[in-house]
Amino acid sequence: MPDSALSAAPHPGARSEASASAALPHHNAVTLIRWFFALSLVCFHACLITGRPIFSPVKGHAIVSVFFTLSGMLTFEGFMRHPGARSFYRRRLLRIFPPYAIVIVLSVILLAPLSTLPAADYFRSGATWRYLASNITFLNFLSPTLPGLFGGNLIHAVNSSLWTMKVEVAFYIVLPLIALAARRWRPAAVVAALYLLSVAYYLSMTHLALSTGLERYAMLRRQLPGELMYFAAGMGAALLRRRILEHPLPLLIAGVVIWAVAAVLTNLRPVEPVGVALTLTVAAYSSRRLADISVRVPNLTYEVFLIHFPLLQSLVALGLFSALGFVPAFLIALACILLLATLLHRLCRAIAA
């Protein structure tokens, strides 16, 4: 899409809403929030992979909901301030793809000794190359396993976290079109329409899954049209941030209650994104003290997300959790994850430079 198309004169409503957003302070505690949920994801998956009862402070679905909502909030706001599809795609590509590709390729190479296949057979196997081709193109669901690898683990997939990447990338692809619509019409109306369309899709897939008993409808429900309601809630929160922060405490309570009720009563899942967005907005933007701490913390959470699952799988396959017990093995795993995330982050920064 040409950048000039996104630089057209905006609708007066879009201009006023963008101006209100630009007038807000930029300090926030988003990095701290990301760390809390990224470490919760590591705990959650460590329990899942080892078969231990889940003790993570936040469960898997809630963690995914947070990251999708934050993505919608931050990328939409950034794009509305600095429209331009080419520059946006370039920034996203440089941030997302290098660490992702490195992890995929190194997983294939470095995990080969853990396969039950001889190295020559492993690298000649069509399944190995299918894994590489499918995962490097964000189609993890086509080939989640490597031959002879993790067959003795409770979960056989190399990196089950990667299913969210195709949803995230699909959102990045359509965001310039969403931004174009938001500049031509009222942004709030555009975002509300996307939210309602996503809910309609989610409910339709849910009905089909329940009425037919076919898993494919449940899988389709988890793709971008269904998950778009979280991105849309984040975009709406970015547009309404000033109003939300005028009443932080009651809206924080409302957000937590909506989120908690929707988590228990899954029939209310379509309103959950509203609770998530309200809670994240107040938590991220209402405390200068947390913001001051957050700005000093390096954001390695994407690297932690990419690395943690295959590393945990490997340590389980090597028998570390069985030999040491869960807590010592988990602490060793966490230290390794943080070290490797730091190295990966620095490597990718060097590549980008």
C-alpha cells in the first residue's frame, strides 16, 4: 500500500482524537507488564510440559489476551502518529523476523542430538525440512514437531507458543488498512465495528464447533478474525486513554471484574477484551513511579517468548526436572532463558545496526 494513501487528509473526528492521544504523556509501565506476563508464561509452560499442577500467577489464555491487547494498543497508536505502510512494515520486520528466524533455524540444528534418529537421517528427513519451511513462514500448525524429537515428553511440539505469531503477523498486515479507515472516518467507530465483526465471527465459529463437534471450527475461532477483538480493544483503549485515566480507580475495578467474570463464565468471552484493555491502560499509564522503574528495565520479553518453550522441552528430555526436582530445575531453566534472551537480543541489534 503506498504511504501517500495513508497520508490523506484525515476525517475531522480522526484529527481530534489523534490530537487528544498525542497530548497524553508517553511514560508508561508497559515493559514491567510485559515482564510479568512473559515470566508467567514461562511458569505456565514449565508446569504444562512437566505435568505439574499449574502454579503460574496467570494462565495461558489470559497471557495471550494481554499480549494481543497490548499489541493492538501500541502498534495502532504508533501508526496513527506516524502513518506510512512501508516504514511500519520495515520496523516490524526488523524487530520480529531476525530473532524469530534465528530461533527456528537454531532449534533445527541444536536439537538434532536429542533426536532418536541418527544425525544423517534427521537432516535428510522431509519432516525436518517441512518443519523449517512451515515455521519460518509463521505456519507452525502445519508442522509443529521435528522427527524423533521429544517423543518421550508429554508435549511433542518443539515450540507450541508459536501459534500466536501468525495471528500477530496477520494483524500487522491489515493494520495499515485499519489505520487508513480510521483516518477517513471516526477512529472509534472503525474500531467498534472491527470489535463487533470479530465477536460475530467468534460466536459463529463457537456455534459451529459445538453443533458439529469438529475441531477445525475451534481452531478457526483462534485465528485473527476471532482474536481481532483483543487487538480492537487495545486500539479502542489507545483512543480513549485520556478518558480512562480521568477515572482510574473505578475503571480499574470495572476492568478486573469484567476480566475475572469472563474468565470464569466462558459464554461472556466476547466482553473479556474490554476488561483486559481497561485493566492494562490503568496499570500501564496511571503510575509515574512504575513508569520510572519500567523505563530502566530492558525489554527482552519477545526473546524470552521465543526461547523458553524449546529450552524447557530440551531440559525435560535431558531429565533435568526428574533429577533435580521441579523448583531447582525451573530456576536453572529460567537463568538459561534469560541469558539466551540477552544474547539473542544483542545479536539482533548488531544485525540491525
